[in-house]
Amino acid sequence: MTAEDFAADPVTYWPDTAQAVDLFCRLGTQWRVGGMGSLTGLDYAAVYPLLDRMQLSAAAWDALLDDIQVLESEALETRRELQEQEKPAEP
């Protein structure tokens, strides 16, 4: 494998979202998988301990969880769109 095998457009985000994006990336292996291998959402049993370790105020903890849920929702929607594009056209 070469670096080109992993080449992708860079992702940019606003600095004030960095904490949520970094945590979301750490959760990359914490997805629940339903029937037929479809993603159903994050495993919140893994999310909460990571949030707790950050020693945030209650308001900041809630805000970061809200941000994670927005990212989760968008990731699921993007996944669905990509799966629709991959389906073979019906005759």
C-alpha cells in the first residue's frame, strides 16, 4: 500500500468545533452495527466515559454531547447516501 491508497481531500473545521471533532474521531471504532452490517449509531456506553474523563462542567459536557450527536447524525446520513449511490440501477 502507498500513501495514494489513503489519499483523500483534507477536512477542515472551525477551531471551536475541534473538541467535538477530536472526540468523534476517537469514537471511530464505537459504532453499533445492526442487521446486514448497517450502522445504527454510536455506542453511548463508550461515549460517556470519554466525556467524563474530560472533567468538563455539566453545561460543557451537555454541549459536547450535543455536538457529538450532530456529527453522528450527519455521519449516518452520509453513510445512507453513499449506500444508495452504490446500489445497482434497477432494470
